[in-house]
Amino acid sequence: MMKKYIIGILIFLVIIGVIGAALWYHFRKEPEKLNKLRLYGNIDMREVHLAFNASERVEQLLAEEGDRVEKGRLLACLETVRLKLAVKAGEANVKAQQQIVNKLVSGSRKEEIKKAYAQVDAAVKRLHNSEITFRRLKALAAEKLTSRQKADDAEARMDVERAELKAQQENLNLVLAGPRKEDIDTAKARLEMFEAELDIARQNLADTRLYAPSDGVIRNRILEKGDMASPQRPVFTMSLLNPVWVRAYVAETNLGKLYPGMKAIVTTDSYPDKTYDGWVGYISPSAEFTPKSIQTSEIRTQLVYQIRVMVGNPQNELRLGMPATIIIFLDQSVSQTNNTSVSSCPENNEL
């Protein structure tokens, strides 16, 4: 009898212990559930389609699929024969026009001024001689010692010499004044046009070199040597390695607990003992149905919101499509979040 009583007490104590352990586990985990949000998703990253800003045949490809490239690395080259000739022609046009501008700005040379003065002196002397001849013939014609026609011809020559003198004096004034300001401005404007055309030709030549815009991995090599490249035909597809993000989905009941900039921890099955620092970079403004590729405990037709948790990837350990787990602690203050700044394109103050 005593033995049954002891066994009953032991069973009762075991039951009490199990219930106590269950309650302890429940109340210990409950605050943790309320304090953090666990999400599941896949690694995603941006891709860049690299194309030449020129239309020519591909001369050389310097990268293969799978190559990890750094920002500024030369990836491919185009043929440059015609573009080099265009640069050479542009340089010749600029040089020739520069000489014209220099000539106009320098004004008249000393030799040109001396020549203009000499032409005026010669015209004065011719006019003086014509006047003497006319007076003599006029006097002789009055005494009927010569014909009146000769006197009229002498008068006509005198008028012509007078007009020639006036023309030479005007030419001297032009030589002394130098080129017109409008002519100089026109020549300078034409020089600027040739210089702009030369800059375009040089830029077209520079565009025959394709460089990596940032660090990444070459995923696809689309064109080969001899193919015709153009701005509409990419040569490579490159994946950007850092940062990457985890694409996940959150139910509407948890949407109000998240905001951009919240810190997060990301783990993967490939590196279970390693954590990656992240932050909430994007929250979709519209709801959608849960994608079939996402396994959750909710009904698949439940509306969810897409979020992106940005993750640093300096060691290139996070790959496209890799499953990942996100842990977001919900007791963060706004001051603890990452402040992301928005940069703008540089302004062109020259235009």
C-alpha cells in the first residue's frame, strides 16, 4: 500500500515538473516572440547591362563569364580607324581657324600700313599731274590751239584720279582701323564650333572603351569579337555584389512594426554560424498575394507586403537566390536606424 502511495506521489511530481517546465518555456519565449520578427526570403541583387555608347564592330573582349571585376577595369574595345580619322580632321579644322582668329585679332601689319600710305601718295601725285595737264589743255583750247576734246579728256582723267585718291584714302583708313569687331566675333564663334566638334570626335573615340561602372561579377558575355555593337546591344551582363538585399514578405499585422532604416540580422544555411548586418531599405506601398516560392505558416492567398533588407556582401559569400533568414528586433528607436541620404546627379554649371 505504501509503495503505491509513493509511486503516485512521484507520478504527480513528474506531472507538476512537466507542466512547470512547459509554462517556463512558454513565458520565456513569449517576450522573445513579441520583441523580434523572423522573416524568410532569398538573396537578390541588381544587374547592369553594359553596352558601348558607340556603334562599331567589337575588336577585343577582355572579360569572361564569372570574372570578378573592379570599378574602372577595361572590359572591351571597339574598332577605332574611322574615329581616329575624325579626330585628326577636327584637329586640322581647329588649327586652321585658330590662325584666322589670330590674324584678325593681330590687326594690320606694318607692311600693309606702309603699302596703304604709298598707294595714297601715288594717287595724290597722279591727281596733281592730271590737274596740271587739264589746266594747260583748257588754256590752249580757249585760244583754239588744241581741240576741245583733248581738254574734256584731260578733265575726265582728273576726275578719275580724284576718285582713285578718295578710294585709296578710305583703304588707308580701313587698314589703320583693322578688322571689324563683328568679323573677329564671327571667326571666334566658328573656332568654338570646330573645337566642340573636335571634343565630340574625341568623346566618340573614348566611347570605344567599355569600363566596369562598379565592382561586380560578369554573368553573361553576349557579344563576341566582330559583332556590331551599339548602345542598344549590351556586351555584358554584370551583377553588383555590394550591397545585395533579401527579398521577403511580411503580413499586414506586422507591417506597422517596420519602417525603413531598421537594423536587421541576416543568416544563411550555407554559413549557419555567421551573421550579416542589414537594414530595411524598402517597404512596398501596395499589398500582393504571397508568392508560391515563399513557404509560410499563413494561408497562401493572404495579402502580404514585400520588403527588402539590404545586406553588406564584402566577401562575396551571398549569392543570387540563396535562402536567408531575417531577424528584426522591434524595440529599436528611430535614432538607432541608419540614416540614408539621397544623392543627386551633379549639376552642369557650364550650360
